Amino acid sequence: MCEQAHQQLKEKLGLDHFEGRSRTGLHRHGLMTCLAFAHLQHRRLARTNLMGRGKMRVRLSSPPPPPSLPALRQTIRDRLF
């Protein structure tokens, strides 16, 4: 599984095509190819899920409400004193 992912990163996304000179550039290139791979894998899985079982149901929970100002002040006081 890991070997297949590495092979796809090299063949399809160009992981081994980096010709820069800096370590930072190499890290950025590796990061971008890994992000592209993750994005494509996500789309591939979503497509197979949609084809296999009908519509994919995703529930997104709403974020918690922000704390009120008095509660925030009390939290700051508790941490400081």
C-alpha cells in the first residue's frame, strides 16, 4: 500500500522531478505533491462512495458559539491568579 502510494507520487504527481537547490524548496515540493495526492485520493474515494451506495451523506456539526465576554474575562482571571 505504501509502495503504491510512493509510486503514484513519483509517476503521476512528479515527486522525483524536483531540480531546486535548497532544502526548503525540496520540502515545499514534497509537501505540495503530498497535498495533491491527498486531494486526489479524497476525490477518488468520494466518487466511488457516490457510485456505490447512492448519495454520500455527510453531517457537519456547527462550531460552538463563542464565549461571552464576562465568561472570557473570568477565564483570563482564573488563569492569571
